[in-house]
Amino acid sequence: MSKDVYILAVSQISVQEPLTLDWLDDPLRPSGRYAPCREPDFRPFFTPMQARRMGPLFKRAAAVSRKVVEEAGTGCPEGIFTGAGLGCIANTWDFLESMCTAGEEALSPTLFMQSTHNTVGSMIAMDAGCHGYNCTYSQDGISFESAMLDAFLQIRGDMIGNALAGVHEELPERLAAFVGKGAGGPCEYPLSEGSAALMLSGSVPEGKKAMCRLSDVRILHRPSNLDEVVSAYGASSVLGNDFFYSLFGRSFCSSGLGACAAAGMVASGRVPSVLLVNVSGPDAGLVFLEKA
């Protein structure tokens, strides 16, 4: 018998006020060519020595992950599911640049080791002391939905009791023009970056309250009847790419940030249910949230 799946806590760092959803009442509308993250004060999360050894992406991912684990009250996650369309692109760029300038000699291994897509998920696991399932999805704009689908199915199938799902992207301004060619989305929205984390569980810990129920996650490839599929959910609100981009700019993590916002909307009673529809190239990712 399939278990219900709940979202217990969410956290985000984006162009909006970080580590909170208070901005939902009066959100910023990013504009221009490039909209970087609003960095929080990381001092409550890391010692000065830890902060010096971590890049911006690692600090954001660790901060939002720590926050949702603490708020959810579930203890160490039983599984970590990460979406990363671009991965640690700044380190990748610096490594390739050093190869060119140094003639492929005397290269530092650190940039190479910290340039792979799964580096973020590994860092989150080490930070949380999690030795369980850990998987990273790098499916461009559908990376978040891929991670969520895996977590959703494993909890429903009673393979794990809870999961830390997230999506993390960095985009230094020096790389924005280069990455913009493949970021997708209409050009009226700025390129951006961000981190989002959601704590999912098959049960609600005693003394805690779920934000909403995660009722379904689907990924469709070249759907010919997307409108019919969306209509069949009967959601009170359908939010798509324009919603994500207008609040968070264009990035491969925009739909994940949108899921955090939608969970907050359901939890606060603004809407009883939300269907998130992320169209990315030939794929469509659907995430259905309902009142818990």
C-alpha cells in the first residue's frame, strides 16, 4: 500500500529574501540581464574556517539543507536527492581556464575534485552525517523534478522514511553570458542562480505539522496532451514557467524555488492545491501539492 508523502519544511536562497518565505506577501520582481542570489548571513551555520574553505554554492546548499532538516525534526535524512543542471560550473570553468593558462601542467586537483555535478550532494551528506542513498540528477531544466520523482517513489514504496530533496545552481556574473545560450526560457527574464531544499517524509513527527502533501510527481517526454493532463488534476491553482521566472529569474533551479513558494502558499491557506508545471525543452515536469 502506497504511503502518503508530506513536505515538512522548505528553505531557499534566491533573489528573494533568503531562508524565509516571508517575502511571499511582497515579492521582488527581478529584472535586467542578471539577477544574483541575495546571500544570507552564513555565520550561524559555519565557523570562519569552514566558510573560507567553501565556495558560495556549497555554503548555500549546506545552509538550506541544514535549515530544513532542523525544522522538520526528522533527524539525519535517510536519502539525499539532488538536482544540479550546471553543477559546480564556477570550479569547472576555473579548472578548464587553468588548463589553458598552465599548459595542462601543475594543475591543482581541488578544482577538478569540486567541479563534478555530484559534489554538492556529497558535501550535503558529509555535512549531515548521512550514509544512506545519495543520487544527483543533471537533467538540465528538469533536474529538480527528476530528484523529486526518485524521492517521492522511494517514500511511497516504503523504501525510505524521509528524504532531503533539493536543487542547487550557481552562476557567477562572468559566466552569465556564456550560460545564457542554453538556459532556456524567454529572454525578458534575467539569468539567475539559487538553492532550494525540501524535507519530505512518509509521516509527520510528533509535535510537528506538515506544510502540505506531495500528492504526485510526473515527468512527461514530448507530451501531446499536456493540457488534458494538467486539467485532470483539478488543481485550484496551476503555476508554470512564467511564475517561476518572474519570481526567481531563469535558471535550472527556478522550478525548485517555485516549489518552495508553492508549499508556502498551501501551508498558509492561500490556495488548497497547486500544480507546478515546468516545461523544459521536450520535457514537462509536474509536481502536485495539496493541503495536508
